[in-house]
Amino acid sequence: MACRICSGRLHQFADFGSQPVSDAFVTPGDPAEEYFFRLAVGVCESCSMVQLLEEVPRERMFHEGYPYLSSGSAVMREHFWSLAERFLATELAGDDPFVVELGCNDGTMLQRVAEAGVRHLGVEPSGGVADLAAAKGVRVRKDFFEATTAAAIRDEDGPADVVYAANTLCHIPYMDSILSGVAALLRPGGVFVFEDPYLGDIVERASYDQIYDEHFYFFSARSVRGMARRHGFELVDVERLPVHGGEVRYTLARQGERTPAPAVAELLAAEDAAGISDLATLRAFAERVARGRDELVALLTRLRDEGARVYGYGATAKSATVLNYCGIGPDLVSFVSDTTPAKQGRLTPGSHIPVRGPEAFADPYPDYALLFAWNHADEIMAKEEAFREAGGAWILYVPEVRLV
Ligand code: TMP
């Protein structure tokens, strides 16, 4: 296997076995066969990019029926709205600015830009969520972004001041096409800003469920800087974000156009000190993950044997890795509660646990709730206070298995 960024040699450090497409919720009674692939992850010895070893075809993941809504959390809505305000006050404050968002999902961020009357375009291949964005007044192009798309957008709309992507760039294996497209689309002085789960947080918290089909790359400041330089960009800023279990927002500008902020050198030094891309660190991560799996399965088995009622909370894409890697099925978790309409009434991919709306969670409350949406823990625990008041306990599994 060769690195998808630089063709360097990859060293596998974890293997989660055969896994389904994480957002391919199954319709009960549908005889269609599920698609499985081998979920294994490695690190490049040359450029340090951590990446999956097998790629799932993009059309299997991102299509008309893609269910995930980025507006599904109040904290995330606030997160994207405040970023929109920041863009409007800074990079988009000039004369007739233009912003392009890659993977705009249901248009949470761009809705604010549209309301401000600023020129924008969302590029979104998943038709259902793109329609939701359009219904909010966001201008959307239903397409995968790549070099040809970038050229077409530049022809039609002119150069962009900002290209932005949230939880999208790490989904895309073919980075040469993306970065050459962004280079062609950005005006001189423009920036490419993207935010994705951070390798440093994944390693520190052993949050192995960040590893699933859609997350092809696990970025660090070092690997992003190397990737950027291959296409004439420089990493000029990094910002750690608390959302989605720990992310970094990276800002790229053309080489020589902006002076890197001190935060870049600081994060690079912290990464080196912690050795987050060292094979030894990553192998230790994999061992910790395997121990966590054994503990979680032991806990759920004991609770079942004691006759306890256990529900899941949040039919996240992340939960596909946990459920299928740990072999958790409806015998251990009777159903998963989720607010997303397109997931309700379906079964979790591979593990076939029913998904129900949030009203089912309280009717009656379980004894334990396995919190798959742990990245939204504060929001969910505050909303579900009555569950704990009724004697219930949350089961968390990162950074370690515990009850709260
Ligand atoms: P995410 O972790 O990838 O954002 O997915 C969160 C999932 O959890 C998504 O399917 C929506 C669901 N969810 C709930 O069911 N209730 C909630 O309160 C929140 C915040 C999310």
C-alpha cells in the first residue's frame, strides 16, 4: 500500500475488520445485500499522514439518501453560525466577496452568509441534504468537488475569497484533484479553511470510533503542512476546536502570501513532543482500543445477564465502528434513539439494531444508555437530565469505559 498523498510507504497499525458503510442504515425486510469493506488504518513513513488502507467508492457513501444532518446539534449550529459571522467580518468584508463551501450539507453555515446577502456556493453531492440547504436560501451545486468542478465554478462565478470545508476534506482520498482545484479557484490572497477531527485528540482519547469509511484521513498540523506544500500552499493558522471530540481548523494560503501564526509552530512542536504520528504511539493506541473493546463487551454482557435495559443514544456514523468491531447487536442494546428522520425506522448498518425517534428513549427510560454521540455529551446530558433523575446512567467508552 502506498500513501495517497505522497506515495510513501504505509505502516498499518490497527485493523477493525469487516465494516459496513457507516451511514447506510438498513430498511427492515429489504433483501439488498450490505456492502462491507476492510477498515484498517496506517501511517505514512514519509509524510506522516494517517489514512485508511481501503477506500469505499464515494457514490456508496454520498448520494440522494445520505442521512446525516450537520444541523442536528444546537452546539454545532452555534459553532457554524459564529464562524459565518467571523468570515463576514474578516475574509468576506471586502468588495463583492465570494465564498465556496465544500460539502455544505444542509447549509447551516452558508445560511448565515446568504442572509447577509453575500455571494456564495455550496458544493454538495448528497442530494437530499443539498435540497434542505436550498430550501434555506442557500445556493447549491449538487456535485462532488474536484479539479473540474473548481474550474467550472471559477468560469461561472469568478475567483473565491474563501474556500471552506467542515468535516469534508478528510472524507476525500483524491487530494491532488482537490488542492489543485482549490488553487485554481482561490483569488490571490484568498484562504482555504477546513476543520476535521484531529489525530492528536484521537490518539490521546483513544477515540477509535472516529475511524470509519467516511474518515479517510486523520490530519495533524505536520501532515497537513506537507500536503499543502505539495500544491504551493502554506499552513498559516491552526485553531483547536472542542467540537466533534476534538478538531483542528486549518487555514492555508498560497506560499509567500501570509506569515504563519505562532500557533502553527506551537502545534507542530506539541505534536513532535507527544509523538502522535510515531508508529510506536499508534501501536499503543491500537492496544488501548482493543482493551476498551473487551471492557465494553464485558460490561454490556454483564448488564444483559442482570436483566438491565440498555439503549443506545445517537445512531452516529462513528457507532458503526464500535458496534461492528465489538460485535454488539440487539441482544446487548435493544434500540438506538436518534433525532435524524432518515435514520428512524431503520436498522444500524451491519449490527442491525433498530433506530427509533427520541420519544422512545423516555418510554420507558432504560437503566443504561450507551452514548454513541459522546461528542455532544454536554448538550445531550443537559437535555436528558430526567433520565438520570429517574435512576439511569450513561455508558461512555472513550477515553475509557465508564458509567456516569
Ligand atoms: P455526529 O456525532 O456525527 O454529529 O452524529 C450525532 C448523531 O446523534 C446524529 O445522528 C444526530 C443524533 N443526535 C441525537 O439523536 N440527539 C441529540 O441531541 C444530538 C445532539 C444528536
